[in-house]
Amino acid sequence: MDVVIYHNPGCGTSRNTLALIRHVGIEPYVVEYLKTPPSRALIADLASRAGVPLRALLREKEAAFADLGLGDPGLGEDRLLDAVEAHPVLLNRPIVVSPLGVRLCRPSETVLDLLPAEGLRPFTKEDGEVVVDASGRRVRS
């Protein structure tokens, strides 16, 4: 299965998502989007394929979000894409693409919806939260 993750290694959620992908035996194509930002067209395409408005892929916690007035619901997609193009950190992470779909994987265990369900092994996040129990069942919090 081909999987792509738009990843920020400085983000715990992104690290946990990457670890879950690898945990099921898939070595994804890792795009460190702060080093290699996706194009405007690709960002718009990812939002469309995820079935969410572009605004749903923005990281509101970044100072640039407030500084640029991106909370204004009247701003169009071109303005949002301008902001992400100038400040890639505004793209929320991790975004995962698999044959099963595209999703912003927050929380990290939502990536399991994009991966094969069979043969899950126990998995615990960096913070100690159990995601897959000893029986191979997904734990939902």
C-alpha cells in the first residue's frame, strides 16, 4: 500500500502517526512539508480529497494565523493559500494520503482508518496512551 504523510518531526501527533503507519508494516513516503512545502494546487487538492474546506487544514495555534487575520470567515481560498504558501507552518499536520482516502490525522490514531485493519498489534503513543490493545483491538477514547 502506498502511503504519503505530510510530516513535521517536531510535532508529537505527527510522530505518533508516522509510528502507527510503520507499526502496521508500511514504510510511507515522508514529506517534511516545512522543508519541502506542497504547492498551492496540491494543498487545495488535499482538502478536496479529504472532503473538508481548505480552512480545516489550517493550524490556528500558529501566531501567523492571528497575525494574518486568517480567522476572518470572509477570506477566500486564494487568500488562505497565499498565507500557507508564505508560511508553510500554517498547514496543519499530519496529513496522510492512502488508497483508502486523505485525512488530517488529529488525533494520530485516526490514521488507522486509512490503513489495513487486519493484523493490528499492540501500540502505545509517546505519551503512554494505548491505541491498540494486547488483543489487537483499537481502543477508542
